[in-house]
Amino acid sequence: LALYFLTLFLSIVITIVSCIFINFSFGLSVFIGSIIGILYLRLLAKSIGNLGKTSSGISKVQLLLPVCLFIFASRNELIEILPSIIGFFLYKPAMFYYFSRS
């Protein structure tokens, strides 16, 4: 739970900074990508938790999230592709920080 809040906090800070210094569309794209990244992290945690008990592989739904994000960003004029992908991967620095301090 702490990892999710850390990721959400990091994404909100980066969204606000990018809205101020770059533009609103970039910040919105980062935020949408980070929300999808948090959902991906949640599905990944559930999938890893069930690994060996009820399943033998990783869920296909979690692989669908980045693909849907890319398709949504490419078809929507307000959302940009690169910032949304950057936002999607914001869970990784939060994970590095969380596990390095433990």
C-alpha cells in the first residue's frame, strides 16, 4: 500500500511540475500514464502473489494495459504518446526508492 501511495505522490508532483514548466497537455498525459502504471503495478502484484498457487504464468490483462495506453494516446489529440509512456513507467523510480530504503 505504501508503494502505491509513493507512486501516486511521485506522479502528482511530476504532473504539477510538468504542467507548470512544459504545458497542460504534457502534464495530463503524464498523469494518465501514471494512473495506468499504478493499475499495472497492482495487477502485477496480484499476479506475482498467485504465481505457483493458482496460475503458472503472468496474466494477459496486465500486458494489455500498456498496449491500450499507447492506442488511446495515439488516437486522442489531447494526450501525447511519449509523456504518457513516461508516466506509465513512474512506478519504477518509486519501487527503486521504496526497496532501497528497506
